[in-house]
Amino acid sequence: MSTYDKHIKIALIGDAFSGKSTFTKRICYDEKDVIYNTTIGIDTSLLFMNHNDKYYKIQFFDTTGHLNFIKIVRCYYKGCDAYILFFDITNRSSFEHIKFWLNDIEEHLPPNIDETRPLIIPKILIGTKPDIRYTNHNFVTYEEAKDFADTFGLHYYEISCINDELNTLKKIIRNTLDEININNIKDKSKTTKSRYNCCTTQWCNIT
């Protein structure tokens, strides 16, 4: 049995096949999944991590990128402590669609009436597959993605969920935790279940 101090909820947003599910499988289970199955609706994954003398339960909401499920996705905008937006560097349309996702979050995020949640919610931009950037003639350059991120006040990272070290991916989550007003989030300090089987996902312990 184990306990955690803070329960953090992070929504993963972006077009289908932009790398959201691959990211969660790698960071939560250290699985290098190269089978690209699209998410239908929402998948939930858990990560437990120590950071700055706190033990965190981090819940990822891996949302579908299909717009016919957009009403389901919008239900998960509420109550999150951070949003990570994904695009595929080799797929320019997924990058151009980030502005849509940003606007959709702003338009459908309800007023903050939960005093345990931060008033300013961090948003992170991630470009995936930089290792195969040049396989597509219409790839997104680092400079234009970084300029876009700076314009909208987003931190920008480029990652390969398959080839990057696990600690590289974990550092993004640690940086995100630093962006969240952690003091605004009440201590949970609940006893968790055993290591496996929460809803349809496994528990994972990464420190």
C-alpha cells in the first residue's frame, strides 16, 4: 500500500496520431509502442512520481483527436491542472490545428469555481517525431513551432517517445509540476489501491 500527497490531472490534447497515446505508454509503463491505434473517446493512465519532497499521483487523460468525439473531449477540460498539446512534426496539419485546440479549450472551459484548482492553468506544446522530421518535405521546423509557442505563452518541447531516454520525458512532467500552483491544490494523502488495475489501466510507480 502507498500514499500520495497531491493528485494532479493533466489532459493530453491534439489531433489523432499526434503521439499522445505513445507518450503515456512510454512514460507510465516504459512501453515503446510503435503500433499506432487511434484512441476512441478517452484513455486514462496513472503515473506516481516523487518531486520536490512530494509524492504525486498524476492522472493523464489521453483524449481522442477525432472531432466526432469532441463533446466527450470537452468534458475533460474541466478540473485539469495542466494541458499538454501534441502535434506530429512530420504532419503540418496537426501543427496548424493546435490553434483550434487552444481556442476550444478557452471557449469550453467553465469558470473556475473549484478553489483547489489553479486559476492560471499551464499549457505545454509538444512536437513529436523529431527523429524522422526530414522524412517529410513539409515538416514543421523547430523555429516556427517555438515562435508559435512563444506567441501563445506555451513552453515548447520536441520529443521522440520511442528513442528519447525516459528521464527526458519525465523532466517535462517535472517542469509542468513546477508551473502548476501546487500550493493551491489540497493535499490528498489517501491510501491507494495495490499496484494494478484502476479502471482499465495499470498503476505505475516511477520515481
